[in-house]
Amino acid sequence: MEVTQTDDWRKVTLSQSQYIKDILERHGMANCHPVKTPIESGLFLSVLIEPEVDVTIYQQLIGSLMYAMVCTRPNISYAVGVVAHHVSAPGHIHMKAVKRIYRYLRGTSDHKLVYHTTEDQNKPVIYSDSDWAGGCNDCKSITGFVTYLSGGAITWASYKQAYVSTSSTEAEFIAAATGC
């Protein structure tokens, strides 16, 4: 992780651009064509009984993504969560979804978390959302939230809710409560 700051300590940036370039190289995707989003809209990944691709390679790809996601890349949290559910039995469609995340990182490798001190950004701001019954295999909703302070994300998460929501309002309420 690269940390930089201005001389007056008013601006700090966190970046993993070199790490992202390294994992792209390590997994043979350094020259891939970038895409604008980490996951296709409306993508459904079914659960498989038997793996169709090498499980070890799939797990290595996911592990590299998780490190980036946890440290400085909240923008891939949802996509990584979706593909990580299939680490025990991945298929070709799952591998294609993982490679799309790498293609997204190829185009956004220089993105940074930026924190700066200003009067209007000294209070936390929380955004949350959920997709009602988005987990098509089990009908559980997926919650996501991000907390900003000083202009940059300080906490974020994306995961399945513990139980099945009976309405979109309930799913959104759970997401808001979780974010808070």
C-alpha cells in the first residue's frame, strides 16, 4: 500500500496501484482490455455441485482481489463477494466474472482513497443499500454500506443478510441499521 501526504498534513492518499499491477501481471491479465464496471448488471451465478475449473487457481484469484478490496478498493466489494461464494465449486461462468473484476482493476489501477481536512467534511457520512432477495439461490438480500470521513471511505462492507426479508423496505432498513 502506498501512503502519501502533503507537507501541511491536510491531504493523505492511500493507493494500491503497484499491487494491482503486480496481481494483473501474476495472473496473466496485464494486457487485458479494461471495462467500466466490476460486474455485469443482473448477473446470476448458479451454485455448482462439481467444479469446472481449477479450484486452486480460482481461490488464488479471489484471495488477491480480497486483499485489494479490504485495504483500499471498496468499489469492488460487491463483485468480490458475489464470486467468492463459489470458491468450492467454480465454473467457467464464475471464472469469467472474476476476470471481469481484474479487467475493471486494469482500467482503475490508479484510483486512490483521498482524505483531506475541511470544515464541511469533519462528520461521518454513511451510504447504505440492499437488493431485495438478490441472492437468487437462497432469496436473501445483499447489504452494502460505506462510511466516509474527511472525504474518503473509512469503512465498507457488502454481504448477505442473515435472514430472508419479506419486503424491500425491510431489506433497506436492515442495510441502514447495519451501516449505522
